[in-house]
Amino acid sequence: MLSKPMLTSKLKAKAADAMIELHASIPEISYYREFPFILELNIRKLFPIDWLAIFAFGQEPKTYNIVTNPSLPFDWNEKYVEIYEYDRIRTDTLNQDVGGTYIYQMCNDTKKEEEVYFLETVKKHTDTTHFLTIHTAKTADFDSGIGMYRAEENHLFSAQEKQILDYLSPILVSFTHTMMLYSEFDLKRVSIDKLAASQKALTMSFNDRLVPVDIPKETERFIRRYFPSADRRSIPDPIDNWISQQIAPKGCLEPNSGPWYFNICLPEMDLHCKAYTVVTDLKQLVLFVMLIPHNRPMDFSILQSEGLTKREVEAVSYLPLGYSNKQIAMAMDIEEVTVKKHLKNTAQKLGAVGKTDTLYKTIQKKELLETLHVC
């Protein structure tokens, strides 16, 4: 058996330099889609490639996400759907141990129809002929790999280039895990940002030792107005007690915990509090708290004397706030169809037609009953 050619000292030194540069560049990345661009720059210092992709394949359900250099003239994440189930290279790559590399040269005399379709589709969309890949991560939820590609038919990947990739394997495995953390945190952050914006929420965040790390000015102004006794950290006692007693009774955040909910009755409104734990790119736990002010529903309980049920009274009490049926359903923790039923019953009992008329007659009846009660 022939032994594998060893890397020369010069190539090892170049690979080591690339590893150092790659490691040093990670803290400078602000957005996870910058990873392929940074990785591609470093790989090209060791051997030529035309493009590079980082793949994540979901186990159940079977999904994929492909991140490439945004300057490429094609979107491989979009085109890949055409050949996903025929991709033998994916299968062969993921059959390697984590850190294992795989080299594939396009064979012109292949007879398998599925493989011909796969290769022709890749060539059509990406002008790719040769493949060098590495399996970089495997969890219960996903497999991940990195692919390096060449277009020129006569420029095959060599055994030495595969050895260079073997040499880089530990840093590439670590690099992929870091990218996945960036991706996960980025998605969580975007989701929370959208949720906060959609509900006009005020926000606060704390580190894993419950020390405030971010209290926006708008949140501070709200706290000063409605919690004048708040301490120097600007954390109102009810929220401070909620965090210390329910969220982190041991004095620190626990991973894989939450979310938590808490309501505070203020003189002018109800304050709904929600808390989430978020894992940062550095694997640090952050407690993200949302404060959502709600105007207090009008008290229509007196209408129960006119035959309205308690739930019908509760449903109609949100109409003066301008709530939609969906918002009322969320506030009452019931189905939207049930809200419609309550409002329809209320309208029939008051002789009203439509939501606006129901609100008008509800307020009118409430004022009349209160006047009679006073008299």
C-alpha cells in the first residue's frame, strides 16, 4: 500500500498561518453571513477555489440552509432544491466522521441517470466540475458541512489539497459551530426585535448574573414615570422580585428555561411582562424582558344584571380600546371564534347591529344603569 504524501514544512506553515488568521477574524464578524466570505479568503491563500458554501441539513424535518458569498452570481440555496434528493456528494460527505474530508472529481463516463442529472444541474447553475468537502458538525437536529468548488475541468483537486483540508479540520469544525451559534442568535434576536416592534414593547436585558446590561432610554423614562421609587439600577421592585423569586431563585439564569409571564396593575394601565433567555454568540445567557403597557378594559360588569354573561362582559370590555377580535382572543386566552360568539350574543341582547353599534349601546346601557343605581 502506498503511503500518503506528507505536507511539506512550507505548506504546514501556510496552513498554520491561515488557521491563525481565521481564528483572529471570527470576533470581527458582525453578521453570520460574513462567514463564507472570510473562510473563502483564507482557503484561497492555500489553494485555488472558485467558490465556497457552508451547508446545514436538518434531520427531522428534512430541511437545508446554504450560505455562500453574497457576491456570487447565483443563489445556491434557492437552486439546490432541484437536486437535493439526488446529491450523492452530500451523502458521501456526511458519512464521514466529523472533521472527515471527501474529494470528488466529475466523471464523464458515469451511467447513473440520477447522478448525471445531479452533475448537469450543478454545472448549469454554478459552472462547477470538481468538489472538495468536509463534514463539520453533527447533532441530533442537523448535519453541517463545507464545500469548495472548481469550474475548470482539467483542474482537479489533488490529494495534497485534501491533506491541507485535513490539517485545517479542527479549526473548520470549530468555525462551523461558531457560525451556527451566530445564526441561531441572529434569528432569535430578529424574532424578538419584530415581536417587540409589533407590540410596541419596552425592553430590558440582564446578563446571567442578573446585572442590567441594556435599559434603553425609553424604558428608563417609563420606569421613572410609573415607578418613582425604583432604585438606582432603574429596576422597579415588582419586576426585581419577579426576576429574583421566579426566574432566577438561585441568583443566576438557568439554561433552557422560560419563558416567564407577569402582570402588574398600575393606576392608569396593566403592564404585561414577558421574559426570555437568549444565548449569545459567545454562549452567554442573556435575560431579555419585554414590558408591554395595556390600557385597562372598561368595567361593564353592571351589565350582568341585563342578562350578559361574565365572559360576554369581558369580551365587550375590550372594544373601547379598539381591540380586534384576534387581540381580544389573545387577551382572554380563548379562540377567536369564541370572541365572535360572545360579541354576537351581546349584540342580540342589546338589540345592536355590528361591533360599532354594540359598543355604543353597551356604553349607553352602562351609563343608564349607573345613573339609576346612584339615584
